[in-house]
Amino acid sequence: MNLSWHGSHGVVATRRSIAYGIAWGVCFSLASLLGATQTHAQFVASPATSSKPSFVDSVDELEGLTPEERVNVAVYENSHRSVVHIETRGDTDSVLNRILTSEGSGSGSIWDQAGHILTNYHVIKGATQLVVTLHDGKQFDATVVGHDISNDIAILKIDPKGYELLPVRPGWSERLKVGQRVFALGSPLGLEQTMTVGVVSSVNRTLPSLSKRKMKSIIQIDAALNRGNSGGPLMNSSGELIGMNTAIASRIGENSGIGFAIPAATILRIAPQLIQFGKVRRPSIGIESIAESKKGLILVALEPGGPAEKAGLQSVHVVRRRTLLGERVRRDYSTADVLTEIDGEPIRSADDLLSSVESRKAGESILVTLLRKEETIQVPLLLVEESLTPAQ
């Protein structure tokens, strides 16, 4: 199975007004859509929008639709104005003294009324020019505010110049259930403002990122995703953002019924840091180098003056001797602690260690379990902000 990372002008959506007489069959879905704005306002790490949701022009438009179809229509009408189309342009290597230009496209979501746009990092990777197109065809030049390669997330910025934006409303991704209906919006295959419907096929999947790290807690869906869907929002039946479409599993790069999305929980943790700092300010445990073993992670080198060294953790002892043939270096691995757990969670790989540390915040105390000369010991350790460690 191959993973395709996918990052088209034309269709202009019309603005619609709120219907006052809604058929009883759709009341439950519209009520949840309207009420969720207040319920989830605390999750938005940006100024709340005052924009009003829009649904259908009249009750007649819903006549003859099933309750399921009415929910589909309501989700689209409430969400499509928060979706943008992203065009990218970048320079590649020169051939015969001519610069080759690459072009691409993807999708994104309006994050706040200040003009921040949420998308995938791989959509804008290498781009020198970015153009964001809103639902009504209005275009803005965009700049990159920050990105996190390990989680394939990027934040762009446009200058709305008084133009009213409708940000997405983040929801909970932690409570997703297999079989729950989801809605994928975006601009696949150059067709703007599209929506496909499916269900959650699985949760807690892992995907490789461009940094070779594993992205965890990934949502698997069967809603059709194609080239250009990357960076677009994945919505629940209440019109809340529960994920960001990021990849499809296909040999030809088109929909095969297996798609993946980055969960909202990850986005809500990363996006505010990218907006504020331009990068993710990760906590540090003060371990510079490890070696994987059957028992756990051998601590090869520690940061001088870092958290691990201050807590008394022991690394490989390095002995240097000068000889007639030059300096000889011998490493004594018997002195090194073997890390097996953090707060009771098994640690078996470098990715386990990084994921465990990065799920916490600087200033938090963790309890590390170590094997030291066949004896199991536990040591409390205080995490520090990565940029403040002595090695930085």
C-alpha cells in the first residue's frame, strides 16, 4: 500500500440566508449546528467569529429530502465558506540556465478572522508564491507563518482588509467512533468547494511524516479523497472540524476508499504555537542520543546540564586515551541506564520517546523507569522548554 500526499479554479458558491421556517425533520441537525458555536468556542485559539451560519433559502429546498440528506446539506451550507483553495508556485533546479517552475494546489481552512489559514505542510512545501481563493472567488496572496514538518501542519496568513471571514469551529477528535459519519471538504482535482461523505473507518492509525517521524492518532476514513483534498477540513455532523485531510492510500494517487486525516486534538495543540512562535516549542528531556535494545533505550549521550543529567541519569562512559597512533576512544555501555517507561508507558523506540515527551509541556514532572545494572529504579525528572536548554 502506497501513501499519496496530495496537495484548480472555477466554481463560485453563492451566499445564502438563514431559513426561519425549517421542516421538523431537519430541526435536530440545525439546532446542533447553531448551538455548537457557543459550546466549542473555548477550543478556538483565535478571536471568535461573529459571522452567521447560512443554510438554505427556503423550506422548499428541503422538500423531498431524507433526514440524512438534510444533515448533509446543512453541514455543507454551514461549512463551505470556511474552506479555501490554495495555489502554489515554486522554483526548482535550473536546466540549461533556465529556472524550472513547479505548480500545485491544495485546500485549507480559515482559522480565524485575522486571516490565518490552516493547511498541510506538504501542500506548501517549496512554494515561493501562494494564492488563497475564498468560497466566492476572491483571491489573496499568502505568506507562511509557521510549519511543523513532524505533524504535517502549516499556517498561512492573508490580509483580509476588512473582508469578513468565517473561521472553522474546532470540535473533539478524541471521542470519534468507528462508523461515525464524516464530511470531507476541499478542492480535489481542481474542482473547488466540493464535499464527500463517509464514515470513520478506524482511529489511532500511524502515518510517516516528511521528517521520517510517525504521526499518531490518525483518523482513517472512507470518504473519497483525491489530489487537492489535502489540507481541507474533515467535519462531523455538527459542522465542527474534527480533522484535516492529509493523505490517501493508493497506487495511482486517486481515491481508493482509504483516506487519512490529522485529528483536531493535534491541530489544536500545534496551530496556536505556529501562529505565536512560527514553530512548535517542544519540551526537552535532555537526552541527546539513544540506542535501541530489546530491554529498552540505552542512554548513549546526555545534554550537559540538561534535565536528564540533573536528575542523575547515567549515559555511556567514554574513555579517551592518547597513543603513538593517535587518540583511542572506548565506550563502556555497562554504565548506561536503559530507559523502559515514562509515567508507566512502555518506551521501546526513539519515536516512542519523542512522542511521549512532546505530548507534555515544559515545566511538567515525569517519572522515568530505568534499568541500572539489572536493577529497576524510578527517577522524577522536570521537563524544560527546548529553546532554553543549555545545548541550544
